[in-house]
Amino acid sequence: MGYVAVVAASPRAGGNSDAAADLLARGAAEAGAQVRLEALRDFRIAPCTGCGACAVPPHACVLAGEDAAEELFSLCLGASAVCLAAPIYFYHLPAHLKAWIDRGQSLYARRQAGDPALAGLPRRPAFACLVAGRPRGEQLFSGSLLTLKYFFSPLRLDLVEPLTFRGIDQPGDLLADADACTAILTAGRKAGVEALR
């Protein structure tokens, strides 16, 4: 049996996306899975410098070992399912999460080179829950979901059933929405079921 990795990606503790991460973790635990819940803000992640070192063998990031990016990649690579909860800032993901995503370039390079450690991993599901204070915007979540889809891909994770919520702005707004809480718990339970397969 594997575990469910839940990443809370808000830079602010105690907000609505933290509440979403807690609900995802609770749902997975209710399904009987082991859960590893981590707040991204607790990890130092240096931004990609675009040096190109990962484009050539051995496709290693020059920053590996200097911060926690690789540790977090290992968390996801070892999980049977991954859940991520994040707020939306200016129609996209917050800066610290985007820094980690950019560091995934080395994983992409490894996959393109046919790294057997990645190729041998089974495909697993990734669940995303995005929370926006803005109540309107036709493309409010589009960029974030596209980015997450391709970030997860080298990790052999398939983005499924993303949950998106608008107009969730003030502290406690999410927990006051019973339908939203039920949907997030259900996604967490589905992740938990995957971990028990």
C-alpha cells in the first residue's frame, strides 16, 4: 500500500486553500490510506535559473541538494496519489508553487532522455483543488490547470477531476460552503482508494 501526498501550496497559513488541503487529507484518511500532508511554504525552493544543465546528461539540476525541491519531488514520486490545494493569484498559481513547478524542468529532461527510474513508475492520479477569491472570469483557472497538467506529467501523474471554486475570499468562506467541502472530501476519498489498490 502506498500513501497519498497532499501539498498545501498557499504562502499563507490558515486560509481557504489550507482548509481544502486538510479536507483532502481527511478524505484520504477516511478511505483508509496513509497520508503525508506538507505545506509548501515550509520548504525552501530556489527558482530555476535557466542554466540548461539539466538538458544534458546526467540531466541533474545544479540546485539539487541546496534546497527542498528534490525532496518534494521524491514525495510525489513515491505516492500512490497526489493532491494539491492552491489559491489563485492574478489568474495563476502563487509564486512559491510556480518556483517548484519550474524546477520540474529537470524531470522533464530526464523523461525525454528515457530515464528508466521515471519510465518504470506506474501512472497515478493527481487531484487539484484551486480556490479563487475572484467571483468571475471565464479563464480564471485555465492557465493554472494547464500548467499543473504538464508539471505532473514527468512525475507520471495524471491530473484528474480538478476542483475549482470562485468567490472564496475571506477566511472561513470555504468551510462555510457545505457543497464545496463535500466535493473536496470526496476527491480525497478517491485519492485514498487509489492508494489502497
